[in-house]
Amino acid sequence: MSLVHHVFNAFSWFAIAYTFFVDATYYLFTIMAFFALHRHIHTRTRERLERIFRSRLVPPISIVLPAWNEEATVVDSVRGMLRQLYSQYELIVVNDGSTDGTLARLTEAFRLERIEKTYTDDIATAPVRAVYSSYEYTRLTVVDKLNGGSKADAINAGINASSYPLFCACDADSLLEEDGLLQLAVPMLDRSGFVPASAGVVRAANGSRVARGTLYDIALPRRPIEIYQIIEYLRSFLAGRTAQSSMNIMLIVSGAFGLFNKAIVKEVGGYNGNALGEDFELIVRITKHLHEQGSPFEVVFVPQTVCWTMVPHDYATLGRQRARWHRGLLQTLLWNRDMVFSPAYGRTGIVGMGTLLLIEVLGPLVECLGYIMLPVAALIHAIAPWTAVLFFLISVFGGTLLSLSALLLEERSFQRYKRPRELERLIFYAIFENFGYRQLTLWWRTKASLLFLTNRRSSWGEMSRKSFS
Amino acid sequence: MNAHQLLTPEALPLALAAAAGANLLLIALIVCNKIARDRREIRAGTVRTSVINDVVSLLEGDREDVVLPPPRHHDAVVALDAVLSVLEAIKGDSEAVLVTLLEQSGYIGTLAQRARSRDPVRRCASAMLLGAARSAQGAAVLFELLENDPAPEVRTIAAEALGSIGDPRSVPLIMKALAHAAPFQQLRLAGVLVAMGAAAAPFLEHALREPGEMPITLVLEALSEIGLLEDAQPVLTLLRHASPEVRGRAATLLGAAGVVDSVPDLAFASRDAFWFVRLRIAKALGALGVPDREPAYAAYFAVLQHLLLDDNWHVRRNAAAALAPAGAQGEAILRSDGSAFARAALQQLR
């Protein structure tokens, strides 16, 4: 055999073993998620929680909503937030140097009045220009500040302004269900150990009907790009995070919706303004800090708690988003590379960080290489052409199996999409996701890896966003 | 061995067939699950409507008897839920009719049996349903669970269930459970005591005098929600407690219980270093309203005028809110203050 054939042979073995490893890991996570969800659904009912959380006895929560050029959605979001069932909370909107009418819309909608800034900045941020409150909407405070160059800076300003021991970080284009805070707060109260953060599910609101900050008809969108994202989110949240939480290796609390213990966040210095994935980076830093202190803790995922958000509806915006997420992943792994596979950080270091590196980082690269190597191998007769095609189909069907498993999880648990036609479409797109869309996301992530390695700067970029209404 | 020797003409198509077959099986499972669930929902809707109609006819005297599905029948869960939904909405003689129906149909007995299950989740579910059923037979089982069940969650749910029945004999047991419970259980047990209202108030007041292991802040908040206080003296003492959380809640209780004579003590306590204590004092004063006697009357306006100049805008806002409905004197203070909160408070009044 020539050297070239040896190389292709070695890669083929590696690809088979790697695919087996990745698929086995994901299938294991999915099976764990099935059992965890089943247990979870049978241990809580909403009625009991409503009784509890209308009471003033509950620990109060500050909701922090960073907003940068969100004039299209911010008023609806704030209205939704102000309808929470939780009895003791405040809402702090941070206008992060918006250049559009975000502050004007808020002032008009909620009759804001300027007040003095009386709190201290425990975490350094860009300067605060003014603080506003509303006599009518007594729970609402708006902090108007200069743009600090990152969402992290805005959230830190909100943390500084907050009065309560727990804070919930949301995006300004998020719609919380009315029992969202309530559900997210339960793990903070009922676990015997320390819970520094709890996370909810993020779902795509695209295609659903929203009026005055309330989602009242959940429906699938029309565009395939949006449906593909719905399927991805189901896989990621219902299968992935449920399993990770059950193993206590959760390393991300989505920036769109998460509840945090304020003291521990301040102890680690708040969100990092230089991090591209500030939500992921914060949890990793908290995890590291608590491990080093030897304090037992648990980051909890609450699967029935939903935050609805508008996902990108065009490929350019989606591409930028995915590239930014991937670079955030790489950056945080690099900054905390001492945790990867380190027994000093327990299961989080070995399994949590390990799978992120082996699957999320390496995966796109290996798969992209496979798309190049297999056809070339077929061309040079290192492998038979039908072998390349069959191998491609097997890996695709392995992917569709995961997406369909996530749909089955959804059907067995929350059934948010009720109409039969919607289920048909979800099944259809779960299969065809792997013929085009998956490859596109792979390319974005591979490109992000290459840009990261060559140290090219990246920013959030323009995020074109549809209004809810 | 070469990799493509593993990927033989026989192996690969078989692997592909297996992968495709697994996908088809999943699709079939998803579809069957959906069909089964939709059918269950339709069936449940039919059963529920039928049971509710029958039960309402029974209560209106149009029927003498209603036959529910047997407790172990597959429609039993829906039937029970339907009866409980009607029970939730009624009181008095009608309640007794439905409770008797459930007892005679064997539902209470079955739930009582399930409350002795080895599975704590089953015991929890049974306890909840026994509470909703408001049966005396069921209450006996709940007392047993509250006193003896090894699982804290089951004991908490039994307490909640007894609270929804409103049986005052459960209060001492709930107080005892509260002292040793985990934070979440304490919250829920305190909620049960709040729901008990006047029946629980004396026990909570006793806990203020002799706290032992009782969480004082929770006791204070629970009493504030109930709004009853026989003896204010222990609470006035707590205005000087070492913990600002306790001081603040003591102020809230005095306001909620309408202890007008505590205004001078609240005025003194308003010099507290912690803004959230001063906030609770401002809110308590607002809840009390303008006293109708001295020295409380003079102290009332003096302290609110002082709080209107507080460093913290939460405190100032609530002081303005308290002054707004306080008659001509309150309005005069707000006008002379002229701040944004004072103006907004006056505007709200108009």
C-alpha cells in the first residue's frame, strides 16, 4: 500500500472510532435524559407551586435585562416580565448605550422618571448615565449607561443595581412564561446543597403568536431555517442539558434565561467583558472556583421552564451567531484548559469539559475533514465510491436518530406543538436537517475555529431580529 | 487490516439498513405516542364532561345517585379529577354530598391504601388528592403521614393537604415539622400556616416568644400575611434584634397587624443603617395609615417626612406613597418636598 493509502486507511479507522464515540455519547445522554425527564415530570405540579410562590415568604429575585438596540421587542419583553407569578421580584433593564429608540420606547410605555443613582458599583462597568424608575410600575428600574462593548458589561451594571440576593439574567428579546421565575427558583430552595445557578429551556418563538408580551398560540414557523433551529434547540436542551444536569456536569446556563446566586457571581468578579461566550465562561469560572474551594454544589437544569426567543431567520445572521458561540466555546476552553480532563475538577473536568473538547471542538473539524477525505479517497480508489456514500448515509442516519429522539422526548414530556401537521413537519425537517443545514453549521464552526486559531477578531455583528408582534 | 475491509459490501448495507430501521422505528414511536395521547385526551374530555354533568345534576337534586368508574378503572383518574374540580368550587352541604360520593365509590379508601405505598412519589400524589377530597377518613391518613412518614416531601405535602382541609388540629404538628425542616419545606409549611390564618396565629406568636429552632424571619412573615397579632410587645423587642432581616420583618408585621401604637417605636427604628429595614418601616407606616391618637399621630408625619429625604430612592418612593393618602398634612408635606416621587404620588392621588 502506498503512503497515501496508509493515510486514508488511518483516517478511516479514526473516523469510524470517532463517529462511534460521538454517537454513543449522544445516545447515552439521550437515554439519561429520558429517565431524568420522566422523574422530573412526576415530582412537580404547577398548582402547588403557584400557592407557594404567590406568598411573600419566597426569596426575592432581581431580573436583569440587558438591552442594546432592542426597540422592536423591548416593550413586549418588559410587559411579559412584569406578568410573572412570582410575588417578590424587581426588573432591571439596562439600556446599554442603544443608538435606536430603546430608551424612548421604554420611557413612553412605562412613564419613566429619572432618579438618583444610590447604589455602589461593586463590579466595574462602563459609566452609568442615569437611572430611571416608574411610579406606576414599581418593580421596574431602567439603568441607562454607556456601551461597554459587551453584553457582560451590561449585565454587570444590572447586578450592581439589583437589590436582591438572586438575579435572573435574560435577553431583551426573551419572553418568559408567567411561571418561569417560579419554576427556576425551586432548585435554589429545595436542594440540600448549594445551587449557584439554575437554567431553563430556550425555545424559538418564531411562528408563534404574541400579543403585548404574552405568547398565546405556539406554532411552527414556515421557514425551514427556523424549524431546523427548533430541532437543534430540542436536542441541545431536552436531551443534552437534561442529561448533563442529572450528572451534575452542566457548564452552561443560557444567557437568555438563567437564575444565579448574586453573592457567588460577585465573588468571582461578575461576567467577563472580554469573553465571547460570557454565559458559558461565567459558569465555568464559578465551577472552577467552587471546586477549588472544595464546596459541593450543583448547577441545575429545569426542563419545564421555558423562555421564548426569536431565533435568526436568515443564514447570514445565523452564521454570525454560530461562529460567535463557537469562538466563545474555544476561548473559554483555552482560558480554562487546566480543567480539561483534570480529576481535580471531578466529573465536570473529566466528562463535562472533556466532552466539550472532544465532541464540540473536534467534531466539526473531523467531520469537515471527512467530507473532504472521503470523496478524495473514492477518487483515488483508496475506497470504493459506494463505501463513501454508504458511510455518509450511516453517519447521517445516526444524526437523524438523535434529532428524532429529541422529538420523542418532546412528545413524551411537554408536547408544545399540538397540531398533527406540525409533528409531521418536525419529523420531516429532523431528517432533512442532515442534508445541507447540518453541513452549513459544520462549516460555520470550522471557519470559526480557523479564525480563532489565526487570532482574527470577532464581534457580535449586526443581528437582524424580527419583532414578536 | 484496512478500514474499508471492515466496511465490506455485506457490512455497510446491513449497517445502513439498521440505521434506517432505527429511524423508522423512532418515527413510528413518535407517531403512535401522539395518536395514543390524542385519543387519551379525547376520552378524558368525554369522561370529564360526563362526570361533571352527573355530579352537578346530583347537587341540583335532578339525580339521586351517580355511579363513578371503579377506583382502579382506567377512567378513574379523570373521574376523580372531575369531582375534585367541582369540590374545589363549592362549600357547605354540597361539599358533604360529594365527599360522601367519593367515600362510597371507594376512592378515599384506595387513596388511603396508596398513601401507604413504598414509593414516596405515590404517597405524595395520594396525600395531595386526599387533601383535595376534604374527607374526614382522608384527614386521618394525612395526620398519620405528617407525624410518621420518613420522607420530608411526603410530610410537607400531608401538611399542605391538611391545610387545604383547614383542620386546626394539624397546626401543632406543622409547627413541630417546621422547626426541623429544610428551607424549601419550611417555606411550604409556613405557607400552610398562613392559609390556616387565625387558627395558626397563636402558635406562631408563641414561637416569637420562645423561638427555639424556629426560623424567626419565616414566623414574622407568616404572621404578617395572616395580619393578626394579640401581643405586640415581643415584636417591638424584635425591632432591636441583631439581624436586619428580623428587624425589617418585625416592622412589616406591626404594619400588617395594624398596631398603631407602634408608630413611635417604628420612628425610632427608622434610623436603621440598612436601607431595606427603613423601606419596610416606610411600607409599614403606609399600611398603618394615619393614627387617630397621640403620640403616634405626631410621630407618623415626622418619620415619613424624614424618610422622604432618605438616601435610598426605594425608601423615598414608599414614604411618598405612604404620605399621599394621609390627608391634607400628607399632601402639604409632599408639595413642599417637590421631588419626582412626591409629584408622582400626588398625581396618583388625583
